[in-house]
Amino acid sequence: MASVFPEVTGGSPSAYSPSPAPDDVDLILAAARKVIEHTAAILDGLADTAVMVPRSEWSVGEHGAHIAFTNIGFGMFALGVDYPYGDGTAAGLAEANEVSLAGFPERDGTALAEQLRQGMETFAQVAGNAAVDQLCPSPLGTMPLGVLSSYFLTHNLMHACAISAGLNRDFPVHADHLPLVWPMAIHTLPNFVNATAMQGVSGCVRLSSAGGFEAIMEVQDGQLSILPAPTGEVDCYVEGDPVHLFLVLIKMLTADEAVDLGHLEVSGSQPELFARVMSALELP
């Protein structure tokens, strides 16, 4: 597989954990700035933030409040400041999210837009002046600053897509985002697959999309690993455009829906494997 980032080992749920280079972190921060500005522009002056988001228990205002609050936390993590936020499990993070929403009552669109912009500037200032391999605390465990930056982009993209869906706006996802969020996917996704739902399932999925992006997901009796190359035969080939592949990965769209819409093509001896992995993925 053509590696998106330099390959290092250790320190993540998968032995394979790419660490973004300084230039890559600059790209991540630039992408995050555009995503946050997209979200802030939508929220700024929005009269009603109580609109519910499809496939979500939260409103537009709650999604905005969540990232306004957590972006402050990302800045603290980048500084090396640790504070408790869940227990690293999907259930624990979901509970922490609800508690933080209750304690952060701002729902005014204009105020949230300003807080999002401020959070972006704070994180960019810290991350832009630190070593990419500096270890940082996070709700998902200790990770290099480069991976934390990927986490920052991924988290804002997820909620920006939710807000856009709630307001019937275009999603702020672009083809070049997929390789930038992938370090976070490698660090995170293996921890959030329901092993019970995948019990007895084994196989290898190869993902590919325009621009040369490739990735390998391997399942061994319900345990997911993300690897730089397959260790054996590939059982499921997934090809499609990077935007819709990202939407499937964050569960804004199911794999079957993306296939039905013509955005993904699935083949191989186990063509159902990717959809099964995605259905067992439980994001907080």
C-alpha cells in the first residue's frame, strides 16, 4: 500500500500508527480552519438552532455547543494539560458528552460561531509551535500531537456534517480530507467495533479512493486492525469517492446506502464484510 504518512509502530490500538510530518500537520490545520469557518458561517446569525439533526439525538445548537466546548479542550490537550473526560469507551464518552452539554448551555448561533473561531485560533497557535511527536493526553488516550491534530479535524468535520445535514446545507467534506483524518481513524476505529457483533468474523477489506488513498482493515474473530498492507488474501474490495467513504466511516451514511447511490463499489469473496464492520462500529 502506498503510505499516506511515514510509518511508525507502537502507541496505538493497531501496531501500525502513522505520525503526520510537520507539513502534513500544516495541511490538517488549514483544513480544520476551513471546516470551522464553514460551520461558524452557518451558525452566525442563525435564528433557530433547535432544529434536530437527522440520525442524531442532538439539535444543531447542541452539535455546535459540543464542538465549541471540546475545541477548548483540544487546546488544553495540545498544551499537555490532562483532564478527565469519559473513560475511553463509547458509552463513557457519550456520558461525558451529555454532562458537558448540560454544563455548557450556550445555544445562540452567533455566540457559538465566535467561540468556534476562537477555539480554532487557540489550537492552531499551540499545535503550530510544537513538535508533531510531542505526546498529548486526550479522551482516547495519549497520542502524538500530529495525531491529535488529525483528531481535531476529524471531530470538527463529523459535527460540521451533522450541522449541515440538519440545515440542509452542503457538507464541508473534500476529497483531500480523507488522508488527513486517517491517522485518527487508525488510532481510534479498532476500539469502537462491537466485538460481540463481529464474533467469529474474519477477513480483510481493502479501501481505495481517488487520489491514490489506500487502506487495509483486517478482522480476526471480531477484532479490527488497520494495517499498511494485507497479511493475506483480500476478501472485500471497496472503491469509491473519498467524500462518501468518509461519510460512511463517520456513520452519516451506511455502506449499503453508498453502494445503492453509486458512490461505492464493493466486490470480492466477502463483499458484505465492509458493511458488517461499519454496522458494528459504535462511535460516541
